[in-house]
Amino acid sequence: MGDVLMVIGLILTSLLTYHWSYGRLWFLVDSLFEAIVAPASTGTMEKIPQLEIDDNHFLYKLYANYSVSSTKILKAMRIIFSMAMVSYVVTIEIVLWQIKSADAKQQANFISTWIWPLVSLVLSVLLILVQPFFALMMFLNKFFDDKMDMDGLIIVTSGVLLVIMTALNFTTIGPFKYTENILTKLSIVGITVMAMLSAVASVSTLYYTYTTLRSRIKYSSADHSQKVFDDNSTGTLLWYADDMVIKKIEEYQKHMDESIKILTRLDKEHGGKESPMRVQLIDKIGWYQLELGQLEGRLREPKMMQTTKKAFQLSFLLYCFQKIVMTFTKRIPLIITDFMRGRQYSQLEENSLGADPLAITIANILDIIFFRFNYQHDLDALTRQISLIISTSLFVCSFSTVATTISYMIALLPTRFRILAMYAIHSGESPSELPQFKKGVKESHYCKTPSIIKNLFVSELSGVYVVATILTIRSNLPFDVSQKVNELLGERFTVPNVVIDSWFEMIYALFCIFTIIGIKAVEWTLLE
């Protein structure tokens, strides 16, 4: 009976997810990019030259070559995007169901025997072939513009995709050597990216908090505070008073208005539009736009939101400190010792087996403080419920990590590219819609026509993080529950927990070092 209800639930959530993804989410993905490079809300974008960006040129080229209307192609892309979201949601539901119903006596059932293999097949096709193929094709089309016809684009895209898959297939370092499944290797790539982001966030949070506190203790004058504000505005903006933020907004606005006046005069001069100074002025105005967008966003936040963010950042600060200390004083020395003795993962596995998973630890603490269970099966039931909550939280975090990845990718770009991204995203708020080929039919749009490349990129990233989370959650589960998840995934998809944990720690430690080197290098460059 439970399996029947689960199947009905999967069908209902699939229909709801498909309808919402096709009708709403498709148009909302662009907001992830727009919020990150948001300009000032002063209407200055209308006063400066705008870049004309055509995201849908590929559609017209395909229409001309193969006589397929662009609306049909756009609909096909939306269907692929929606099917991908459905497969991610169903995957999460099946894994959570396996955790909830984990029982040593449980036998194979319809969901694990038929539905999961079908879902994993759909995941493989979408994440390995379909989405990367169309995203690469459209990206190459924008790169080569009209220099390559559709047949050439298909050949080049297929070649690039084949090279990527071949390289992934022959990668045998770390956990990659434990599997030959491309989807599993793709999930390991997702774990690697998560470790990188975690390292960047941990080091940057600790470093900028340290510099802010050090400056406030060492200096008391407004000039020194202002200097610190200038140097670390992106890292410590939350901790500065509103009056200081307002003062900085007024200063930036004044400088930007002056630059716009100079640009206007330059455009009126003979040959002014070809002057190198014009490009410098546009870049300077764009930089002021980016900074004003951050400062104005800070002022618009309610006081309660600021207080909540400060509390969260303090908690995150403690976590970052604990994570870095444990990684460099305990985990990495064990990995190095194992490697030097030729017994890879042996000490790390013994150390992991000696400690309870997170779910068991939390259950034991709650039992001692609140419940005081008399029977072991009651404690086991609580452990499974906590396992379910932890796993659900990690899956939710996997989707939020998509936004974090995009923000870091844009933030790490050179200033010139960030300015171009801002102009490309925010110039022209009402671009022309795709042509309609049916008379009397007018589709409703929640916002401007979305970029297919961005939507497919976000969908691909979400899928990679979901399958990566499946591999990482097992370390937080009791042994019997983790075994059930392994049985569901199958032999080709599973990699030993200790191998995944060790790989994450090594990538995390490595990028902690890279991050602090990068921060200091930027500081030394600015001082020069």
C-alpha cells in the first residue's frame, strides 16, 4: 500500500513540477543573473550607450536551415528544461523515500526495480547528452556569429562534447577511478565544485571579518574607517552604518554624473566616439553602477533582515573557523599519513568508523536531553527521521548552491567582464519577442524573453548538484540506511563514502590555500 501511495505521489509531483517549470520557472531563471550584477536604480542606464544582445539568433538560423519555426524550437527547449526539473524532483523523492522506509527486511519493490532505473536513465541522457549539446551549440553560435552554418555548428558541438566525455571517462584520479559510469563521474565533478565554493566562502568570510575587526580596534578615525570601507565593501558591507553607506552612495553618484557629462561632451566632438577615452569612461560608469547597485540594495534591506543576516553570518563564521581548523589539523594529516604509508584511506576510514554519523549524534543528544527512550527501536525511528530531515536540507542546499555558484563565477570575473555582463543583462528591458506563427495566438510572458543558454546552464548545474548530493549525504546517515541508499543507486553509481569524504577534504584544503593567495595577490596589486 505504501508503494502505491508513493507512486501516486511521484505522478502528482511530476505533473505539478512540469507545469510550474514550463509556465513559471523558465521565465524566472534570468533573475539569478540580474540580481548579481544589478545596476543602480537611478535610471543612469538610459543615459549611456547600450549593448544590443541577441540571445535567440540560433533559433532563426535553425529555422532558416531546417524550416522549423522558432516557436517550436523554443517550446522544445522549455520541454527539455521542464523534464529535467521533473527528473531532479523525482530523484530527490525516491532517495528520501528510501531513507524513510529503510528496513533490513525490506525487499526490492516496483520503485527501486523499475522507476529508479528509468529516472536514472533520463538523468543520464539529459545531463550528459541533451542539455550540454544544445547549450554548447548556442554558445558556439554566439561565439562564431555568422561564420559557421548549422551543419558546422552540429559537427563542432558534437566534437567538443565527445572530447569532454572522453576526458571525463579516462580521468582516474581520486574517486574517479572507483567508477566507470559517466553520470557518477559527473556527480563527482559536482562534489569538487561544492568543495571549491565551500573553501572560497570559508576563507573569504574569515579573512574579511578579521580585517574589519582589526581595523576597528586599531583605528578610530573616520578616515581609517572610510579606507577600510573602500577596500572591503563587498566583504563587510553588512557591518557598516547606514550613514556611511549613504555618504558613499552620494560620492559615487557625483563621480558617475561627472563621467557621464564628460562622455556626452566627447560624443559631440569630431572623432570622439572612436577615442580610447570613451571606452575607459563607459567602463568607469559601469563600475560605479555595480557599486551603487550593491550599496542601494544594502539600504533597502529592512532592519530585521539585516539583524538576521548578521546572526547567520556570525554562525557561519564559527562554522568556517571550525571547518578550517578540523581540516588542517585532523583530516589532512590523516590523509597525508595514509598516503606516505601506502595505505590509502585506512586511517581515515578507521577515524570515520570511530565516530557516529551526524544523524546518530543528533538523535543521541535529543534522547539524553528530551526523550529518554526505553527501547532501541524508538531511538532508531528518531534517527531515521533526523536522517530524513538532514537529507532534505542538503537537497534544498544543492539548489541554493546554484545561485551561489553563479554569484561566485561573476564575482571572480575581471571588472571589465562584470561590467559587460551588467550592460548585456540590463540594457534593453523590453527586447523583441520571438515571432508568432499562429494567427490570433498571443502567449503571456511573465518577463522578457529568457536566455536559453542561461536556462540550460542553470538546469545542468542543478542536476549535477542533485546527483552529487546523493553521494555526499550517505556519510551523515546510519550504516544500515546508507546501505539501503547504496542498494538503490546500484553498484555503478556508488563510490565508497570514505573516498568521497577524503576527496572533498583535499579539494577544500587546496582551494583554501588558493583563495588566501588570491586575496593577498589582489591586495598587493591594489597597493602598487
